[in-house]
Amino acid sequence: MYPQVNKDHLPSAPPTYSDSMNAPKYEATQMYNTPGMLPPQPSQVIVVQGPLLNLPPLGPRSVQLTCPTCKSLVMTRIEEESSSSAYLCCMLMFIVGCFVCSCLPLCMDNFKNYKHSCPNCNAFLGLYKS
């Protein structure tokens, strides 16, 4: 029923544990004996942390502070923009059927984000989300 297998063509068993432990050890330097091939150099990661900023708490109004970029004492410039939750609320109101009131969240202060920046160097200083 099963074909006859010639036992001379079977692969040999793997080496025993003691045979594998006594096998010759290969060193990585043997691979790089040819001129021009050098072993790989270990990579080095350097982490640079900036100074910790002691900014006053930002709010919806302009704040006086020392700009960390230009080091001058300034009143922050504020740009207000509608948040993504305001647009989401507008779409929801439009879908529900409040067509007239659907643009109302774009005018409300509770749905605004306030970006603080330096008026001298235009550096971004922080964001206040109401």
C-alpha cells in the first residue's frame, strides 16, 4: 500500500546537544578580513532637550510674557479660530433640521481656540482651547 523507502537516502538526524556545543565557534571578525570591509559601527542616539519654559497660563486674552525665541518682553498676539467640535456641531444641527441655527456654534466663544504667538518674531507660544 505504501511505497518502499530506501533508508540510504534518508537525511541524518541533527547533531546531539553535546556535539553542537563542541562545534567550532565562528567569530564575527572572520567575515571582515577582506580589505575595504569593516564591521558595522554601533549607532549612538543623542537626545537633546530644550529648556523648560515657564510660561504664564494662557487664556482667551493677550498675556504679557518673555518670548523664549527672541527673548523680548511682549504682549502675545492672538488668533482665534473655530474648533473642530464647532464644525461637528454645525453639521449635526443641519442634519437634525435646525437650518437657521446651524451656524450658531461658529460664533460662540465656547467653540473657539486661541493661538498665542509673539508679535516680534511670529513664534508660536501656545494654544488655549475653551
